[in-house]
Amino acid sequence: MQITIHESDQKATLKLEDYFDIKTRHLFKDSCERIFSHSEVKSIDIDFSDVNYIDSAALGMLLILREKSELAHVALSLVNCDKILHVLKGVFFHNLFTLR
């Protein structure tokens, strides 16, 4: 997996590519820590437009990010989830996250 980070004003976007799974946990965690190190960030979009696969470990990482975002008062949205929407809805993430 590759992650591209785009930051502008108070918004950060993490664009994920290919697979989001247990093998990519360190890359995802490092990318999130980089964003949170900038205190001016007020919203984060996780862009799934190029993600073809997501596993349970990745879902767990999203839950951890959600908790960290709430504590930091940072809005979190999962965007362009069409390819993995069935997985997210299957575990009721549509009730926990803003999906766009």
C-alpha cells in the first residue's frame, strides 16, 4: 500500500492505494501520527477511491484513529468508499463514521 498525504489549511487527506491490511499498519500509523503532529489540522479525510481490499486489522486501525480524532476534536470522514462500502456497512461503520 501507498499513502499520499495532502494538507491544506486545516484539512488533511490520506489517500490510500491498493490493499489496506495488517501488513500496512505501521505505514498507516506513521502517516496518522504525522498529521496529528500538526496541531492546526481540524479535519481528516481518508480517501479509499483506490483501495481494493480491506481486512479486519485495517478496520481496527480506523477505530483507533476515530478515538484519537475524537479526543483531539478533529473531524474524521471516510470518503470514496464505493469499492469497500459493503465491508464498512457489514460492520456498521456507517453508524460510527461519516461516509462520503
